[in-house]
Amino acid sequence: MTTRYSFGGDEHIFVECGAEMSLEAFFKGLSITNALREARIAGVTEICPANASFQVRFDPDIIAPDDMLRELQALEAAAGSAPSVLDTRIIEVPVLYNDPWTHETGQRFRERHQDPTSTDIEYTARINNLDGIDGFIRAHSGAPWFVSMVGFVAGLPFLYQMVDRARQIQSPKYLRPRTDTPRLTVGHGGCFACIYSVRGAGGYQMFGITPMPIYDPRQETPYLRDFMCLFKPGDIVKWKPVTRAEYDHIVAEVDAGRWSPRMAPVTFSLADFHRDIDGTNARVMEALNGR
């Protein structure tokens, strides 16, 4: 896995950690960006981690571009010799799968879809050889997902399924993007899931909706008062299927300021994951019990 460095004008360095998305590439980028943040190098003004890459903005009047490059290469060397262990948190996200709102939206844009005769969730279940909607929900919610980056839209997380590649859910984007997507839609494009933090255009397949706000620029939601965006790279998500009655109850509790998501601290080891994927996932998800 070769790392590629490239300059973006005088103020940016873009670092590609791998040619394709993988947990190894994600961990490399996360390790380097965490180390860069802790190093507090004079002149670094912004660090933007992504799925398998990251970009650094710096002030060339304080640190020369070649010196910035050498700092990053030194951090990469140190990260490569360190064990891939991450102290993070797991967050449970309730989802009303096959909900009426994304269904109605999908019907308005069927001419832009690969299969206008079926819903997004039915189509994705079929192309992944899953047993209908119920089989899809079991596969989607049965294993945790890494938050690999946050952005594109404020507060929007991209998530990568923590299973071996043969079991990863894959689904293409719409043939042409929609001009509307309900807020808090749980979507999917390629190998990535996402949660639409705001209402707007989008091209990902729509599988359901969560009652849990993840972005609040006014910071009025109790669990978002410290920071307006819930997710950060390295978080782990466990989807929890809920009924319409449970969904409505959570919405009412959120509106009353009485609800917060279940979350717990966890330590994730990439080496342990490769030795025993399902066992590691079970231990990670077990952390939510009692919370």
C-alpha cells in the first residue's frame, strides 16, 4: 500500500493512503492525522481526513512546503511501526427501514433509478443476493460500521461496513441524482453508507430514516450542545432497526429534549479484527449493553 503525496498550490498537501478504500488505508490516514494534530506543528491550519486519504492546509510563511512534506513522511513512518489500535466510541443509531418518507421520495424519482419497478431497498437486496427486505435489514444492521469521514455536507458521515469484502453491501448511486432527499435518510452508494444530515439533493440509494438528529447548527439538541456535529472519523456505528411506533416515540422524546443516543467507549484492534472478524464485531457491539 503505497502512499502518494502531492502539493495543491503553496498551501496544501494531499495524501493518498491507498489506491482503494480499505480498513488499512483508513487506519493509516487516521493514525497520521491524529499524530499530526497532537504534534501541533507551527503553521498547520487545517487537517481534513477522508476515506482513504487526507489533506493538510498550512501557512507557507511559517513552514515551507518541503518541510511540511518531510514532517508528514516522518509521521507516516512512525505510524507504520505502531500497532493499529484505536480508542474510540460506538454509537447506536435507530433506523426505521423501508419508511414511508424515503419511499415516497423514491417514487417521485423512479425514472432516474436503475430499476424503476422496485424500491431502493428491494433493488439493493436483489443485487446483493439477500433474502428480500428482511434479509437486507439483517445484513445491514448485523455488523458495525466505521465512520471513515465527515463532510461534503455539514455533519454528514460516510460509513464503511466492518465485514470481509465478500459480505460488504454494494449498490450504485442513482443514474441521475435526485433533487430531494429527506433529512436523516440512511443512504448507500458504492460500498459506503451515509446519513443525510439535512434535506437536499442526493444520489445514494435510500434504505430508511433515523429519528436521531446528527447535526444541529443552533446546538439546541442536548447531546449536540458541545459540538453541532455528532460524528467524527473513527466512530463506530451500530444500526438498530425500530418499528414505526418506536420511531414516533423517539421523535417525541427528541423534541422534548429527553432523548440521547446510546454510546460507549471501545478499543478496536485491526489485528484482532483480521484474526476474527465476527468475534471482534460482537465484542465491539457488546459494549452497548448496559448503556
